Amino acid sequence: MPLLKNGQIQDDTWVVVSEQDTLPSGDILVPLSQLDAGIAQKNGREGRLGVVLASGDEVESLRNFVSQLDAVEVVFPVFRDGRGFTQARALREHLRFAGDIRASGHILPDQYEFLLRCGVTDVVLPEGADVAAWERAHKAFTVAYQLSVQNERAEGFALRRRLF
């Protein structure tokens, strides 16, 4: 599947590994239940290590592993489930995770800017996605009401917080 990174389409080098699979070489994303095995094999294998967080998984469970992870993928199982936004923001603000945060699942182009403001760096686009719609959405929103984890000047409602 194509990967949207910093507003640009790139090849996705990450492989999502299921619980039944053995860990291959290369960049892999393991389920949270396989994270211990991934960490144990990290030194003996080539490639980067990441974890997939389901919407019901607690970000706090990664506290002891954050320094050993290169990526975390937050999954949006359905459109109306916004826990991935909270997970991404908690990774950046509370755990100070500096690696890539990927978003996958049911995501709409008009959510792209908010994903970025929450700390997401990559969006896994579904096959056949209209890339132009994602690019338009990236340029369409110039003012946001939410505070951001990015280093940017406060605007909208966030500006009001800065002034008062």
C-alpha cells in the first residue's frame, strides 16, 4: 500500500507481521502481543522494529520499550473510532516517542492535518486511494483550533489560549 509521508507518496518498507508469523528480516511491525519477541530478536536481525497498536491497546504499555522502537502504527478500525488520535498524541506528549507514528485503517483525507497535529508522521493509504484528494486536504486547512505537538505558532482557538 502507498505511504503518505510529509505530504509525499513513498514506498512503504514496513511489513506487518501477524502473531503466527516468524519474524523476518527487514523493517517489521509486530502486534503488541509479539513485542517481547521482537525486542529479544532485535539485536540479532537486520531492519527496524515497530509495533502495531490496536485501538483498545494502552499506550502506557509501551513506556519501557519506547527507546527501542523505530515506529508505532495506530489503527483506526472504523471511521467513528478516534482513539488513534489520542494514542498518537499520548506517544508524543507523555512518552516522548521520537520515532515514526503511522496511521492505518479507516481514515479520511480531511483528517490528515489533524493526524499531523497529533504527531502522526505517516499515513498508510488504502489501495486505490485518490492521492490528489490527500494532497488537496493537506493544503486546504491553514488554521486549526487544536493545540499541536508540532512546533508551530498558535492559531484559532489555540491563539486564544496563548493570549489569556
